[in-house]
Amino acid sequence: MSSFAKFVYWILDSKFRKFVVLLLTLLAFVGSIMMLGPVKLVKARMLPGKSDNTYSVYIDTPTGSSKLQTMQVAQCVIGQLQGEPEVMNMELFMGEGIPLDYAGLVKGAGMKNSENVAELSVNLTDKHTREEPSFLMVQRLRPVVKQKCEGLVPNTVIKMIEQPAGPPTLASIVVEVTGDDLEKMRMLAVETAKILSETKTLVDIDIMADDLFERYQLIPDKEKIARSALSVKQVNQIIYLAFEGMAIAHKNSASEPDQIDIFLRLDEKTKTLKGESREALYSKISSLNLMNQKGMMVPLSEVVTIKKVPSNPMIMHKDLHRMINVVAETDMESQVYPLLDAREKMIEHFSKTYKVEKAGFTTYMFDLYLTDKKNGEKFLLRWDGEMKVTLDTFRDLGAAFIAALVLIFILLVIYYKSFMLSGMVLLGSFLSIIGVIVGHWVADIVTRDTFFLTATSLIGFIALMGISSRNSLLLIDFAKSLMEAHSMEKRKAIAIASATRAKPIMLTAIAIILGSALLASDPIFGGLGVALISGTVAAVFVSLIFIPILMDNSKAMDIDDEIEIHHDSKNISIVR
């Protein structure tokens, strides 16, 4: 026998050594599961961060803020980013979103149209020549920008938005607050946002609802306008001309196919009010005069009424239900862990006022149903966003993995006519998960950023099931053929089969490893490459060491001791 065959035989020849190998394999399996679960040395996420040549900065000052206040915050952000050597150029869009990109499409940037919003498009040097990925740059700059600029206008929210690497979702974590009482829904949304802001690794928390405030409305008095020999159109035009501006004439140009509007409005200093009081507004409109049909000047304040009215907040619906979205992003972290942490805090917090019920094992298994203890009003906190897509994807891939196990088991039972041998092969294939998890842990140590176990990693693990099963099949079939054709003792046959099949198994493993090495450095498919590399290494160990021990202890490998006599006219042969 070869050296490796003697080594396998040495292990099989001792119950203690076999027990040690089985125990070490069991401990490795339990340890790998602990690394993925409670210890969190390996973290699961839908897809890792994506390095790009651009990212955006969303600036949301409180509803009702002026364009000057928004500009003040925007200039602060630009000042902070100008010192970055990797920033090539920036472009600011006031009162609107940037030209739609992938992030803007899924986050609704195209619908922005108010003075309290601005978006900044930041272009970076080429990612192939840049050492720092864009997502690590955003992670580094986010706390600096927020600390320096958010305080300029109280309650301002600054969000640094990367190009999504995966599914089109509104945010990493979205909590939909649904109910009938709008005022209580807003209170729930505020409390939910506060809990999310206190949860580690969650950033860019925002409530997608307009702030409630009171505003002054100028209402034309039609009777006074008629008595003053004016028209309602004149009143509307002077208001727009003064505060918003309007086109008053056109200019033709030989270099332009269309007419060019001549736009007129008051300058910023003249149209700015001295305060937020009713008296400041009245003083401003008193200085605006209209000429009536008799050539007399009439102050605007004489023909309009100033009325304080509540604001008209944005109304959001989903599935015909009124809702308010609370969004949050994860700072280089899986969405699952902060979700579980925040959800437990919400249950504890809302239990003081509401009866909290958890959703069952359904599509929306993390939802919370709230019932007011005083009046029985019902509200729903529904979890959505990339977090839900992640859970759905891992659930679907888990179902695909179970389906693969069942199909492999059925095929093995049909082939071997033995549940024991089929289960043995299946167990050996499943243990390749040890290598997948340990490989991701090692990759996380040697890389700068967190190396997540992603959806592509699970795809690689499912693919490994067939490879590992094939190795075990070759081993079992060869050992059985040695026992049947050469009447070889079982333990010796297993050792020789392991040594003989070690070379093709190793060559197959090397081919897989070399082929997967190109994927390991890819930002999206890196998990697939690492899963195939490390899982193949574990599959080799399982096939050549662990499976032989199971084969030695399995009665299904025994050959029936029956004698058959075959003879013809010249020869007689005896086959056991």
C-alpha cells in the first residue's frame, strides 16, 4: 500500500483514532455555525459594497426652509469634499434631484421640487486607479460631513448615497408605518426613527414625510380689487414677479432655434423678509404698488388678505393604505443584525402604550402589529427595503439547497438501494459548509473591508454539493469493487480506494480552485469564488478522511458471504 493508504488504514484500525476524527469534524461544524450565528465572525448580506466612480449627497433641510438656508448647507458639504484628492469635480442641483441614475430611480430623486432640498453629484477618479473604494470613502467622510454641516440649519438631514450593488430598493432598511390616525402615525414614525438612530451601524436615518408648519396665504379680495379698478390677474402677476419671477418678454437669437425668455424678479435682498411674522410680510407687500386703470398707484396690501393656514404635507399610500416611511442605511454592515436589534427595542418601547403582536412565519415575518391599549386603534410596522430582499433571497436559496439535498438523496437511494449509504454521501457533502464559512472568515481577515457571506456564496455552496457527492461516490464504488472482485478485506479496500482516488480528486479540486481564483477578487462574485475555493478544500478532506470512517462503520458496505459456482465444459470458477 502507498503511504496515504497506510495512513487511512492506520486511522481505520483504531476506534479511538476514528472517534477523534469524527469529534474534530463535529467540533469544526459546530464552530463554523457559531461563527455565522452568535459569534458573528462571518456576517451575511445580500451583496457587498460596490465601488463606483461617483456617489451623491442628498441634502434635506426642514420643510419650509429657504433656498438660502439650503445653499448654506450645500456650500458646507462642498467645502468638506473639495479637500479630497480623489474628488475630480462636483455639481450642485438646487431644489431638484440630479439627472436620474440608478440610485435616483429607486430613491425617487426625480420627484424632488422644493427649496428645502438639494443634491450634489460627486465624480471620483477611476476606480481601477484608486486605492480607496467609493463605499469606504463614503463611510469615512459621512461622520465628518454630518458633524460639520448638519448643525448649520437645525433638523437638517444629509445622506451620502452610493450606487446600489443589488436590488432596486428605497433604502437598506425601510419601516412602513401604516394606520388610520395620521397624527399618531407621525408620532410612531418619530419614535421609530429615534430607535433606529440609537442602533449601532445604522446611518442616514430619515422620515419620508413633510414637517407640519403654519404658513401665510395671500388671498385676493375680489371686491376690493374691482373697486380699486384693478384685475385679479394684475395681483397674481405682481406677487409672482416679486417673489418667484416670471418671463415678461422674449428675445430672438440667430444661434438659438427658439425664443429666449427675459426673466424678471426682485433681487434676493429686496424680496427677503425681515422676519417670519405677519407684520414683516405685511410690510413687504405694502411696498409693492399696482397702477390701476385711472393711473393711480394702489398698495398690494390693500387688495389682499393675509391668512395663516396649516401646511399641506405630502400624502403617501401603498396598497390603498396611508403610510409614512422611515428609512435607514447600514454602515458597512449586514441589514439583518441591526434589524433584529432595533426590532427588540421597538417591542420593548411600544409595549408601554400598545399591545404588540408579532407576525407569524409569513412573507412579512418581522412585522409588528400595534393596538392602542386605550381606544383599540390598530397600526402596523412593516419592514421592507434591501433587508427584506436579503431575507427573501436567503430563504429562497435555502429552499433551493434543501431541494438539491432531497434530489441527490433520491438519486443515491435509487442507485445504491441503501438509505445508509445515501445518507452517508449526503452528510459528507453537507459538511463542505465548514470550508465555506471558514474561507469567508479568512477572507475577512486579509481584506480591508468586511467580507460578507453573500447570495453568491450560497450559490457556490449549492454547486459544491454535486462536487462533494461525486468524490464520495467514486470512493464508495471503487471500494465495493475491490471487495467484490478481489475478495479484499473491507478496511484494506477502503484505504486502497482512498489512496487510488486521491489523485483525481485532488486534480479536480486544483482545477476548481484555479478557476475560481479569478472570481475571488470580484466585488460582486467574490463570495462565489471564496465559497468554491474553501468549500472544495473541505470537500477533499471530507471525501478522503471522513467518508472512509463512515464507510468502515457502515454495514451497508459489507459483502454477503455467499458462494456461487460457475462452470462450463472446461472451467469451474468460484465467486464469493
